[in-house]
Amino acid sequence: MNAVPDKAKMIEEQDKRIDEVLKKIKKRIVIFSGKGGVGKTTVAVNLSYALVKQNRQVGLLDADITGPNVPKMTGAESPPRVDERAKQIIPQIKDGLQIISIAPMIPSDQPVIWRGPLRSGTISQFLADVVWGELDFLLADLPPGTGDEVLTTVQKMLPQMAIVVTTPQEVSLIDCRRAVNMAKKLDIPMIGVIENMSGLICPHCGKEIDIFGTGGGEKMARQMGVEFLGRIPMEVETRRAGDRGRPVVLDDPESKTAEAFENITKNVEDLVSG
């Protein structure tokens, strides 16, 4: 008879802990996309480090529970420390960025076959029980689509901004529009679009090749009345750096990709601070 009230009380207490955590975080940003394969995690990781380079205190929450790639791309593959007495999780710090992900907690080749409530519960725990401390920014790398994890993160995290990542071709833009409309329905105050893979930079001659086209993200953002944050080109070194666990903004700061992230970071800071 007491199971339901007890569960409700646990959720209420967890929500109180989340409220206390959020009071210490100035700006909260969710990063998601309508479809997979558009480089959402690459954007989340490099944008986080671009903010760190601006001397901001930054945390990155890997909320893609079934496909957590943040640790691989950052080199933060050790499990977080747990303070058993305080029942709190200590995020790993890598190159000045606080990171939490489920990936280091499970075998690398083991699938996370969890139903929606369990995945959402994990995200809530990462918000309630992780010692984020005083942060200028907390970014959440969400799974693609518009499922439970996206809803839970937005409802619990109360972000001031949503960044939707797309590629220039129409098949990606269709799903990006859905993601933008979802952000609008969830009443996220500010919505921005990043066009990723916007032209391949030839590693031999430096010429830009429009494999997927270019400009589609900017046009779509303008049509939907949201902010266009910028374009990110494709460079071979970006992929290599990510595979080494070294984001390109740190590994190759003079590259065109790093320059693009710096410009986007400035646009994000101007918007959320305005």
C-alpha cells in the first residue's frame, strides 16, 4: 500500500536536489538533433571545450544513455568516483571540463537495453546526485530524435537554450525541423541551429568541396524564426582527433573547424547573456 507514496516521495526529494544543483549553474544548454549521424556529440564536445578555453567553468552531461560517446571523444574513459557517504557522484575532469557519462560504468561492448523510464531515471540521477558545483555552463548531449530522454532532460534541466545540429542536405533538414518544433513546444526560451559537415576541406589543396551542399541549415533557421549559430566544415583531422580522445579545438586550434567553433561559441555566449 505504501509503494506508490514512497516512490512519489523519492521523486519529490530528487527534484528538490535537482533544484539545488541548478541554482549553482548559470546557463544550461541542451544539444540534440532530429536524426543520428549529424555529428551532434562532436559539436557538444568541441563547444564545451571552446567555452573552457574562454575560462568558463563548464560541465558536459552525456544524456545519450544507449549511445554514449562523450568519453571516447574526450579521453575521459575512467569511471567517475562515488562518495558513498554523501551518496554523490564526482564527475571526471578532463582538460578542465567536468564530464559525466554512463559509458565508463559498463563494459565497452555491452548494449544498454533499457526501457524509457530507466534511461530517464539515470538522467535524473545525473542531475540530482552529481557534484557539478558552481558552473557557468552545463551542456547536455542528448540522443537523436524526440524520445523520453529528451523530454526528461528538458523538463528537469530547464535549459535556457536548445542547439539543434543538422547537416545541409534536405533529408537531415526534415528531421531538424521536427527537433526545432519540439524545442518550441517545450518552451525553451532560445533555439539555435548549427550546420555541421558544411563542406569538406581537402587535406591536400585546402579547397572546400560541398559534398552535402551548404546553406540549408541557415535557410531553414531563417524560415522557422530561430537563430543560426554558424557552419562547421568537415576536416579529416577532426575525425582523427575525436578518435584519439582529443577534441579538435584543443588538438588543432588553428584549423578551420576550430575557428568555426570559436565563432559559434561567441554567438552562443552573446545570445544567452543578452
